[in-house]
Amino acid sequence: MTVWFIVVLLLLFVYFSYRYVWWKRAVDYRYPRILMYHMIRDAIPGKKFNSLRVTPKDFETQIKYLHDNGWHSYTMEEAINQKKSLPLKSVMITFDDGYQDNLTNALPVLRKYGFKATIYLVNDRHDRDWSGYRKAKNEGAGLKDESKLSDDEVKELLDSGLIEIGAHTLTHANLKNLDEVESQKEICISKKQIEVQFQTACQSFAYPFGLYGSKEVKIVANCGYSNAVTTKVGIVDLNECDLFEIPRVTVSGKDNFFAFYLKLRTGKRGVKK
Ligand SMILES: [Zn+2]
């Protein structure tokens, strides 16, 4: 009986250790953490993409933790401009796609704690189902039904003084499937449209689905962006890395607080993600 109890305990310990890699040392706190979010809303039971839905309650717990533990918040553009003098514990909150809940659920929390964020906006985001652009089987998985920010709401976000609007292509394109001319249009015109429509500089870019190659990296640089983020997972020194291939830390709606805490330390909660 006792032997079995010990064996079970050991197995649980091994599982817990594999899942959370709790012994790993924190990455140098001189390197900023760039957190990737999508929606701030409750999960939809039975639907795909719930990892992209972080509940408002969890989001507030995370931002409050950052605030209470001395983290300094910047937009991507600010961080790039000040990369030589960023303080220890710098964090950039980023949201991909342009969901309406970024205004209704995230902004009140950001305001409460004085935190900033960068939102990567798809220009043609209404009534568009990009779920299937990467894998056909994801088509109709529900991202189309999620409310996106209207242009007036984007202005409201900008007026808060806490939000930077970055670009995420015109149509949430899978850049891997496009030729150079089409990629150029998706990457460069999205920037220009944002600048004209919202009277704001658009310096930051995020590759849709995190899919890109050396061709896209060159186009992003030539279009006049100062930086681009990927979905590669990691925490890096902005003074050393390629500013057009910056990795981020994925915050998943499926993470508990311990997973968030570990990701902030090491970029990952476990061995792989
Ligand atoms: Zn996206």
C-alpha cells in the first residue's frame, strides 16, 4: 500500500515537472517580455480556438500581477525607440487581429493599472473568415463571428493614449501562399491605410499565423516598419535580435496563473510551449 502511494506520488511529481519545468531559471530580466494575446473574453464551450480567449478575470489577474511586481509597460514602438535604455522588467502587451473586446474588456483593465498595449489590426477584418487560410479544416471555426473593432472604436483606443495600432496585413493573409507582389501589397498598403485612416504612425507589424520567410522580412523592412513580431516563442535582447523577427510569449486562455507566472520567467510553461 505505502509503496504504491509513493509510486503514484512520484509519477505525479514527474508529470508536474514535465508539464511545468519549474526548475528552469528565469531569463535575464534585462530582456523585455512581449506577451501575445488575441481576445479577452470568456471561452465558448465546445468551440475551437479557446486558447485565443483569455477571460477578463484572468487578464486582470495577470495585469495586476505585473503592476504589483514592478513591471514597466511600453508599446512596441516605444520599446524599440528606447531599446538601449529599457529598465529591468519591461513588458509589452500585444493583441493580434483587432477584436472588439480589446476595447470593451481589455482597455478598462489597462487603464486601471496604467498599462499600454499594441494592437495589430487587420484592415479588412469584418465578415472575413481567415480561420481556414492556414489549415482548411479550421474554416468556419468561429473567428468570423467574433466582433471586430469598428473604425470609431479604433480611434477611441488611440485617444486613450495607451494604445499603439500596428498592422497585420489587409486580409490576415497567409503570406506563404502569396507571390512577392501580393505580399508587398498586403504588408505595405495595410500600413499606409492605418496611417491615413487613423492619423497615426504605424511602425509595428505582426505576421499573420506567424508565417513568413526571408522574402517577407525584407518587404516589412522596406515598407518602413521599425519592427515585426512573430509567433515564435521566446524572450530576447532587443539590442541583439533581428527587429523584424521578434519572438513573443504566448498567453493562452488555457493557462492557469502558475503557467502565466512560469511563462513570464522563461517564455514557456513547459518543455515545448
Ligand atoms: Zn492574427
